[in-house]
Amino acid sequence: MSAKMKIAVFFVGEVQDAGFNASALQGAERAAAQGVAEISVISGVRYEQDAIRARMAEVVPKVDGLVFIGGQGNIATPEAAAAHPDTRFAIVQGQKTGTNLASYDVRQEDSAFLAGVLAAHVTRSGIVGHLSGHRVRPGLKGRAAFLAGVAHARPEVKVLTGFCGTQDDNSVTRAWAEAEIAAGVDVLFTMLNGARRGAIEACRAGGARQIGNALDWVETDPEVFLASALARIDLGVERAISDMVAGQVPPGIVEFGLGEGDVVSLRLGADVPEPAREAVAQAAADLRAGRIAIPDSYEGPEFTPERVACDG
């Protein structure tokens, strides 16, 4: 192909979300800077399948390929791929494949499991929490992994888990985090993207520690963040673009986990005690060796705070 391939990188929600989207954008920007393709960024699409389909219908005819960021793409992207067989598609954090559709999965669940191990070892109240926004598959897998990590380390520790229905509304996430803290949570694992600030404010006011995800929150706010479950979504995006330009469509889902260098890891704060560090290191070694299998679903009870409305 003489002319550069035109590839759209498609984001649901705000691209500067201090989470998965922001990490993915870094990968798209690096690919653009390297000149591997003509990259355009599509963002601000609402978290609704009809809105996603409508925006994709506008974008797809203008490009040679489309890389969808996030599990929300598991529905609309296969439909678009079937309707446009000469266009290449990819989903980062996806679970669908086809003749012109590839999926890449940065295993956030690996670092979420380690976050659970850490939370179980450092909690003083014996109650830890999980808070996420939308019920997309990556978020559900991350929740299941965190709870499994807690149970692996200390089965007697109680976990309060909830999906508040928003990745963007900080007033909602603050209210939910405050409710979990009021119920006894002293370590809270969050997968919230742009709405994480509300949970940060709740933790700071309530004296709870937080474990972030995707980006390095320990570097950003070490007072609140005990650790951060890193997931290099940017590397998944770079791989998706590279394969697309090369005309390669992997037949199965391409996974990046603890075994692939620093793609996935748990960043520990300086004040994490040594016994907890050792427990996390041992769990990571067991995961790499295949001695631990992480469940991808959770069917147990969920926490719903009283007098807090969910917007989703």
C-alpha cells in the first residue's frame, strides 16, 4: 500500500479520563508520531450502543481501519466488521474476532488480583471495598479478580463491591465511596477513570487508602494511594495498529498479562509493609507459573448504599 493507511482510534467517553482512555491515547499518539499510519482520534461518544453505532457509521466509510477502545466495542464493532468486509477492525480490551476483526486484551485482572492480595494484607478493619462504574466485561473481570485475590490471601476479609453506573460523575462516586467507608472499608480498589476524583475526596476525608488502576496513581497522590494496578493499554493499542498496518488478523484474542514484562503490574507505595510486599510478589510468581487461575465472573452479593442514587 503506497499511501499511509487511515486508521481511526475510537473512544467512548472523554479521551482524557485519567484512566484507560488516557493510556490508550498515549499508544495512538506514539503510533502517529512514528508515522506508521494516518491516525485520527474519535472521542466523546456516549456510553450507549445506538450512539456508538451512529458514530461508527459516520467514521467507517472514511477510513481503512478502526481500533475501538474498550469493552463497549464488543457489540457494535463485530456488526460493523460484518457490514464492511474490506475494512479492518480491532477492539482493545475486546473479546470478539473475525476475518477482519482482531481483539487485544491487556489483562487488568492480573494486577487486580494482586490488588486484592495487597488489600487483604493491609486492612485493619477486616473490610475492603471495590468500586467501578459501567458493567462492561473488563470491569466485571477486574472486580472478580480483585475479590479472588482477597479470598486467596485472607478468606475471612469481607469485601463490599459495587458498580455505581458512571465513569464521569464525581458526585456519584464520592457518595458511593463515602458509603463504603462508612460501612467499614479502609482500603478501596477503584476502576473509575474520570470519576475517580470523587472517590479520592471520600478517601481523603474518611481516612481510607485507595488502590487505583490503569495509570500510576501512587506517583500522582501517594498520601491517598497505597498502590495502583497498572495496565498498559497503550501497548495494546500500538500492537493493534501495528498488526492492522501489516494486514495481520490474529485468529484468537491476543492477551498481555504478567508474563509480558511491565504491561501489567501492581505499583506499590513506599509505605506498603514488607510482609504485604512479599505476599504480592509470591502471588505474582504463582500467577506467572500458572499455579493460580483467576475467575472472570462473580455472582455474589453487591453493595448498594442507602440514599445514594445510581445514574446508570
